[in-house]
Amino acid sequence: MSAFSSSFIFLLQTLGGLYIMAVLLRFLLQAVRADFYNPISQAVVKITSPLLSPLRKIIPGFGGIDAASLVLALILQIALIYGLLAIQGFPPAMVPVPQVVITSLVKLADHILNIYMYSLIIIAIASWVAQGSYNPGLMLLHQLTEPLSSRVRKVIPPVGGLDFSLMAIIIIIYFLKNLLAGIA
């Protein structure tokens, strides 16, 4: 494989992965009913709307779940896998569709776990460094993670002012990521 091919693969993986994560982030922010007047939320909406708006006309939401975002993320992940295979010289027809769909679903679950894991790590670091300060990004991360954190806090309450729920969630996320690695 040439240096150009490997550079192009890196670029495609990076940009494709970032866009898929933006689509998944939009889904998650809608699921937790985050503030869509937040500038970061607005950026995510503007970035994802060109591909998502036409799909929403075909695929309606179900019970407050934005199914079109999930379908778009799955379509993009499948296209990314087939694109990478084609660049590497594998004929896409040689790779079974069910295998690509399963791999795509596992990768999407991994992306969601990464979003939560990095969000929790950023929140933990910010609580040490900039406690009580306002930042639109941190507010959005709190809105994203608080439904999960509050459930864990019911089981593991703060001890001496230290909140161990974030650590527990990160450990669970690592466990789930290891399970997913065994599937893919």
C-alpha cells in the first residue's frame, strides 16, 4: 500500500468517524433533551442537518427517539467500511453484508461509549480545575451525562464530597468496550 493510500485511509477514517460521532451526538443530545440553544448544540445541528433533513422526511421518530439519526449513522458507518475496503483493494462484493452490518453496529456502540467516556473524563477534570465556572461545552456534557450519573449516584452516593459515580460509569464503559471488542 502506498503512502498516499494510507494517508487517504487515515483521512477518510478520521473525517468519517468525526461526522458519525456528530450524528450520534445529535441523537444523544435529543434523547436527553439537552439545551439546543447552546452554541455547540447549534453547531452539531448545522453540521448534521444536510444529510439528516432529507432522511427525516422518510423515517419518522418513534417515542421521542430520533430514528433517522441512528439510521444515518448506520448508513454512514457501512459506507465508510465499504469505502475503506475499496481503497485497500478488497472488492466490496466479496465482503458479506451481514458481517459489515454487525461490524457497523458494534462500531456505532463503541462510538457512543467513547462519547460518554470522554465526556465523563472531561467533566471530572473540569471539576478539579474550573469548579463552578460556566462553559457551554461543560454544560452540554453535564446535560448529556447527568441522566446516567444520577442513576448511579443513587447506588453509589458521594462520600466526603467525592463523587465516585463517574469512576464507576467509566469502569462499566471499559467493561462494555471489552465486550464489544470480542464481538468485532
